[in-house]
Amino acid sequence: PGMEWWNALRASGGLYFGFLAVLGAVAGSFASAAIYRLPREGLSVLRPARSFCPSCDTQLRWFDNIPLLSYLLLRGRCRSCGARYGPVYLLNELGLAGLFAFAGTTWAADAGPAALGLLLVALTALWIAAVVDWNHMILPDEITLGGIPFGFLAAVAAPGFQLWEPGRLPWGVAWLGLGPESGPVTLALASAGLGCLGAFLLLFGIRALFSYLLRQEAMGFGDVKYMASVGALVGLEGSAWTLMVGVAVGAVLGVLNIVRMIFVVHQRRIARARAKSFRSSTHLGWLLGRQIPFGPPLVLGTGLVLLAPGATHTFFLQTWPDWIQAWIR
């Protein structure tokens, strides 16, 4: 009986998705503020309490801070000083509006409002983390370290983050002597603990090994803390798929960025009449382009696991091995 309102809302179709889209636009407005504030000294998502213009520091009035509508009416400018905000604010609001609406079609909506609410919070945090890391090469502690207790909270409030398939035991819990009779919350908490510790140790070891081999820092410690929070939220299996997606996407982005920097360096040398050989531009472009933020690829992997755990599981354990087997034959 307590879920009748939720079932009625979901059955409303347009009202349900409209509600989620509006909620996502509000979350996008919050994300814009967090993206600006978190990397800067003296600012936080709570201080100052009111939104302000980055150019003139004028506090925004409530009617200038309505998601989507205010941006469009003011044409992306500050009412006080006329400075442009840029399209990123609009993109944050539109992006999270669409993402929230899509999340309403996933397993979390079937699991109930608590699971969906936690998923929406996680997606907002992931969005903020990806943009901040892309812009500043920093994964904020507020999200990485804060994500660890959030993962354990999700395990208690919505065990489906760890137990997304009926009758399925999360990776590793059998090592602790746990089985279906242990109950969903116990299984989810055990999985969160194993995932947090396992993901942290794995990334810490990878970071130490490659930093030693390359004789320079191969990975930021923020990535290690981020993966610990992912492990707490989605367990050992989810963190494994997150890492695999992150490595694959990161490798592609790394190659593309190296190629881009090679051409940028060569064109700048030509423009300054200092062009030497293309080979020398290649070496410098490789040095400049090989450093990319690892956070966004990891966030993409986490998002796939959160939104479609079953499909991600099937891809890595069935579809992908079948492709490799067929290719070898």
C-alpha cells in the first residue's frame, strides 16, 4: 500500500518523466555551482549559500537562478554586469535532465523511490567529478571520500546496488561464509566492504607499480580514492567493470590527445617559423598529450554499471568473450 503513490506516478508517463527532467535540471544547476566552487580555495558547495556571478560576485536573485528558464531569458548573461556565463551551465542542466529521465527507466525505478533517489544523487556526483577532473585534473575529496559512506548507506537503504539480480551473490561474499540466507542487507554491506577495500588496494598497487616503472606519477591518488568509493557503491564486480571501461576509453582518449597535440605543436612551430622536422614535433606532442584526466573514463564506466548492471555483466562475461573466441577462430 505504501508504494501506491510511486506506482501511480510511474504509470502517469509524461508526468513521471517530466518530474524527473525538472529534478535533473535543478541538479544540473547545483552541479554548475559545485563544478565552479570545488576546485577553488575558500569556496564550497555550502559557502556562500547563495549563487553568485563569477565575474562581478553579485548574488543572484531567485528569479535569475531558475534552471534552464533564467539562462534562456537572460541569454546566458549576468543581469548586473552583462558577462557571459558560457554554454556549460545550460549543458549541465540539460545533460542531467536527460540523464535523470533515462534513470527513471532502469532497475532503480523498479526497486522503488529510495533506490532511484540514491541513483540520482550518485549520477549528479559523477557528473560533477567528471567535469572537474576534465577541467582541473582533480577529483574532489568531497566526492571521492564522501562516496565511501554513501556507498555503505546505499547498501543498507537499497541493497539492489549490490544485489541487482534476484538470487545472485555478489563477488567475494562467499569467501566470508555468507549465502542467500544471510539476508540482502548483510550481503550488500559485506559486498560494499570488500569492494571498497579491494578496489582501493588494486588501484593503489597499479599506481605504485607504474609510477616506479615510469619514474613519475602514473596516476593521481584521487583516482585511487574514487575507485574505493565505486567499490563501496557497486562492489567488486562493479568496480572491475568500471576499471575496464575506464582503461579502454582512457587509452582511446590518450591516443587521440597525443595525435591532436602533435599537430598543434607542429602548426605552432610553423606559425613561428621554427618548424624543424615533424619527428621532433611528434616527440614533444607525445610528451604533452600523454597526460589526460583518468576520472572521466572511470565515471563513464561507473555510470554504465549503475544504469545497466545486468547488461554490463553480460557484455563482459558473455558477449565480449564470445567476440574474442569468434575472432580467434
